[in-house]
Amino acid sequence: MDNLSEALEKLKLASTDSATDSVESCLDCLLKALANNNTEASMKIQEMGLLPLLPTLLNPQSSCTPKVANIIAELAKNEFMRSPCVEAGLIPPLIQLLNSTDQEVLLQTGRALGNICYDSHSLQAQLINMGVIPTLVKLLGIHSHNTALTEMCLIAFGNLAELESSKEQFASTNIAEELVRLFQKQSEHEKKEMIFEVLAPLAENDVIKLQLVEAGLVECLLEVVAQTVDGEREEDVTQLKTASDLMVLLLLGDESMQKLFEGGKGSVFQRVLSWIPSHNHQLQLAGALAIANFARNDGNCIHMVDTGIVQKLLELLDRHIEEGNVTVQHAALSALRNLAIPVVNKSKMLSAGVADVVLKFLQSEMPPVQFKLLGTLRMLIDTQAEAADQLGTNGKLVERLVEWCEAKDHAGVMGESNRLLSALIRHSKSKEVVKTVIQGGGVKHLVTMATSEHMIMQNEALVALGLIAALELVAAEKDFVGASLVSVLHKLLSDERSAPEIKYNSMILICAVMGSEPLHKEVQSLAFLDVVSKLRAHENKTVSHQASLTEQRLTAQS
């Protein structure tokens, strides 16, 4: 440490007269001390006030510069030294050095900046604002043959890409081309993994997704999949997962997805299809998720159903009733749900037996699978009276829906169960379905659904309750009273925030329940006439007209 103190004193003097030889020997002494005991040497350097002298030593023309940058990199390995480095004004001169042509200067400068800004989003954001991204991308292109420099750039990209503010800057560079070119040259697993770690956060941006597709990343990923699909080494399994996950991520962008779909004739789309019957769970998962992503517009969905994709997904699900891979089940159900959205697909999918296969997962205890199962059935029966009738009279299904309507720990499952229960009634308009729902104890859940914070769910509940009242009022009377239906309707009509359709359907329901003596008495006791009379002046003509009709009915039966 005495040698270090002596070197620091000499350096303070030498830095003022720029005697290169004496400066260089002092820097060597500092580097040696830092190598022996980084923490102790760093504290000593700070104590003796050397940091403020370092900016002047970061001279692009000086042969000492790589060593100065190396010292800063070593100092900044210590968390307690990072703020002092910033306060000493080291960041601006270091950024200037990124324009150097000296590869050693570039390497040490990159290390220094990386260590100073390590784990600090605010400092990384400062670097982004100072334009470091285009500079680093340019360096990667120029020095792609220099392994150490390339790795430095990749580490920097990996850190900066986590910040949302970086994405726009990355998108304005040719980062996609550079990374794809670099990836194509790699044979080592570790190097590919480094590039993957940069690609994943960058590919979250839709503009960059398209750039990566156009730069040929998909072909690289398909090649990785082909090389690793039968591999048993841990690195093969890792690469297969990373490549197929990244492929699915690229399909989340509308433009990149459509470019790869190519009207259903794209070679990439065809390759992804071949993953579904694979024996590899990771590929099955990626294939099903890819189909779910391709199925994001009606045109694609119609084409895929017409070309037999549904059968492949059903076969995959059948394999996983026994194997029970939850992520694959979830992905395949997601794909089927999306494919069932266009009206023309529903009857085709029902004829293919989709509902029967989906019902096999009714006993699943996994909320993600339950959620997708419910969504798939709801999409399938939309406007399909016969299917709604068939499913709505399935006692086991209704029983399970009623059970899930109470799944308070899983709001998504609870919401979807309520919506499917309502949909079975609304699309079948069947007395038998209504009876099954009443017997299964579903009425109280539909009354609760009418109080949902989501207008669409309120409305679906009110229409279903209206059909129950119209088709089976006597059978539902006890449940309506027990669930305080009349009180709920009074609140909906009194609430100024209720949408016009909610008010309209609430009044329709009031008129329908008045055929029941106990419900009629509740209506009278809650002074509905006052609330309804005010609605005659409602700005929505349909609401005001229904208010007049409801008022007449209430007056006639008071």
C-alpha cells in the first residue's frame, strides 16, 4: 500500500506536466494494486482524491488512455465507487472515447461505462440520451471479428435493451442486421446464448420484430430448432427452448406475423405446423402458441380451419389428456379459442368435434387451462343455438361452471364461468337449458354478474336473467328472491352511471318478474315507479320508451 500511496502522489504531480513515462509507470502500479486487493486499493484511490484527475488523463491521443479506462473499469467493480466516478465527471469523456479507432481503448472504455452504470437504470438512461446506442451498433459492425469487443457490445446491448426508452433508438439503427449476421457466424453455444439474451428484449418491440424477420432471424431460429430437436445435451434443450420461444415472440407483432404467414403458404408457417405433431413437448408448445398468434385476424383463422389445422390441435390435446402437460394444453386451447372467433368457423369446428375434446379437460384443476377451456366453449357457441342447447343441458358442465363461478382466487376463471353460463342461455333460448341452470344453482351467480364492474358482463347477465324469467319464472322464483334480484335491479336503475342498455334490460326484467307474487311485492315495496318515471326523460329514446311502457305496467299492477 505504501507503493500505491507513492504512485498516487507521483500521478498527481505527473498528471499536471503530462510526462507520459512517469504517468504510465504510476498507472501500472495502480493496476497491480487493484489486481491484488481491489476494494482496499479503490478506497485509497478515492481518499487521495485521484478521481477528479482522471478525466484529463482520458485523452484520445495519449498512449496511457487504455490503462486509465482499465483503472476506471476496475474501480467501478465496487458499488461504492460508482457514484464517485459519476461525480468526478468520467462519463462524458468515456463516451467520447467510443469514437476511437483503437480497439484496446474501445474495449476498456466499454468495460468502464458498463461497470459504472451496472444495475442503474437512471445512469443507463443517461447513456441512451447521450447517443451511446448508435455508436455501439456501429462498433459491432466494424469490429465483429474482435471477440472481446463483440462481447462487450453484446453485454451493453443486453443491459440497455431492458429499458423501454432504448427500443426507439435501437429501431433507428441496423442492429437487427448486425445481430443476425453475428448469429450466423457463431458455432459455440455460449456465444449464441449471449446474442439470444439481446434479441429477446429487443424483439418485444414491434418495429424491431419486423426488422429481425426481414434480416433473416427466423431462418436462423428454424436451423437451431432442426439441429437441437433430437439433442439430449442440456445446451441443446436450452437452445431449442430459446429459439422456439423467440420465434413465438416474433409472431406477436401484427406486421411480422402477417409477413411470415404469407397467405398460409409461407414456408415458415408450414415449418411451424410440423411442430405440432412432434414428440418434443417444447416444439408442441411453440407450435400451438404460433398458431394462436397466426390466428389473430379472421382471414388467417378461416384459412387455417379450411386447411385442417383444427384436427392437428385436437390430436395434440388428445395426447395431453394422459400426458397432462399443462402448458401445451393451455396453448392448444388458446389456438382453438382464437380460431373459433370468425362466425364461419364455428359450425365447422363444432362438426370436427372440438367441443367434445375440450370437455375432456373439464376435470382440470389448473386455472390457466380452465380459463382457456371456458373461453373456447364460449366462442364456439356464440350464435350456435344447437350447440348451446347441447352444452347447456349437460349437467356435469353446468355443475362445474357453478363451482367455478365461486373461484374467488381466480378472477379470470370466475368471470369466464359466469359469461359461459349466461351464453348457454342467451344463444339457446331453451327452456331445458334454463331448467338445467336453475337446478344446478346458477341463477344466483347470474344475479351477482349483473353487478359486475364490466358493462358487457352486466348486460349479458341481464339478458340471460330476462330469458330465465320469461321461460321458467315459477321455477326460478325462489332463487331470484334469495339473490335479491329486485334490489339489484333497483340499484342499476337508480345509478346514473348505468349505461342505457343496462337500464333498458333492467326494465325489461322488472316487467318479466312481475308475474311472480313475491317478486311483485318486492317491486312495489321498493318504489320503482319513482325511479322509472324519471327515466322517461332519458336522452336515449329506447330507454325513455321502455320507461313509459314499464311505468304503465307498474301503474296497472299497483
